[in-house]
Amino acid sequence: MTPPPLDGLRFAFGTLSVLPVKVTRWDREAARGGMLCAPLVGVALGCASAALGLVLLALGSSALLAAVATVAVPAVLTRGLHLDGLADTADGLGSGKPAEDALRIMKQSDIGPFGVITLVFVLLAQVAALSQLYGDSWARGATAAVVSATAARLVLTLAARAGVPPARPEGLGAAVAGVVPVRGAVPVAVAVTLGAAGAGALLGSYDIVRTVLAVAAALGAAELLLRHCTRRFGGVTGDVFGGLAETAATTALVILSMNV
């Protein structure tokens, strides 16, 4: 039975953001709809991020301050969910321990040295890229904020595709792993890519290519990390999903900031 579209939207916004949305169903069908709707969460968070950055620029702030604020918004609106997942995934991968021990490390509440180092470099890269983009023009910075946030949630849709197993029998990873059929994920990926191209077209003909390349690179980087984590841990976890999202967002921002 296919759940009503609103159930999927509630699942997406209720699990991937702190927005006051009540999740009315917590089953595989609702999870499928939710993961297919994940890019819409990215659009919402990206627009909120861009809005704050533009307000600060309009008030006379520097491009650097606008970039910091833009990066902070998704962290606040997700309670650091994806950043925490990135740190835990880095600790698990960096531990060099067998899968069971690595998963145990990832479940611990503290952050280890690999997680701290990864967070520092990822956040610095995001801020540096956005600072350059805002320095070029407010429109490029705002577009990058939305495109990167949307691409980051698109990789969650693709990571939840059929054939990708959960590493644990419980948790968010187990709830969404393998719920999205490939035939459903592909149209979503195409739609996001076309949407990014449309956003780039507002800036110029070359930006069409740049935004498409940014989305493609984000998906490619996330896919490499997904395959490595699947081999290393035996599947995906909620932390891995967070790591994938931050990897994709950072990759997209770096590509978008390159003036080549």
C-alpha cells in the first residue's frame, strides 16, 4: 500500500530537520516516501541558509560572516545531525577496528580525534567556499547554498536505494536502508540535477555546467564513501547517512567556488 504523499513529507521533515512536523507513520512505506522527499528538505534548509546570508550582506557584513551564518543554519535546523554523523563515521573508519568494534565506537556519545579533525576541515572548506562565492556575488553565494543543501539530501535518497543493507538491525539507518527502489531514485536525481541547472541558468550559461558538475561531483563523492562504509561496516547506519550528506554538501560547494 502506498502511503499518502503527506506521510512521506512528514517523515522527511520530521526526521531530517527540527522543524515542528509530527511523523504520523514510522514504517517502511512512509520511510520510502520520506527518503524520496529528502531533497525537498534540502531546498527548505538551503533557502533558509541563503536568506540569512543575504540579510547579513544587505546589512553590510563581510562575505566571510555571511558564509559562517549560511553554514550555521543547516547545523541548527538539524541539531547538528549530519555533522554528528560525519564525526562518528570518521571515528569508525579511522579506528581501524573490525566492523563490530567500529560500530560500537560510532555509537559512543563522545567524539574522537578523527571526528574532530574531519569536522574542522569540512566546516572550514564549506565556509571558505561560500565566502568566495559571496565575494563574487550575492547571487552565486545564495544559489550555492541551495544547490549544495539539496544535493546533500539527494544523496540520502540514493543511499536508501534497494540493495544497500543496514549495518545494524535498529536505528534510523535500519529504518530507511533499502526502502527506495532504483526506478524511484533515478527520476528524483534527474529532477534535482535539472533544477540545479535551472538555478545556474539564472547566473549565466557557464553556471549551468558548473551547477550540474557540482551535483554530479557531490553524488560521486558520496557514492565512493557509501561503498567504502558498506564494505567496512557491512552496511549503512544513521551516522553514515549524515557523513554522506556533509561530504556531498562540501564537494558541491568546492566545485561551485572554482572559477575555471
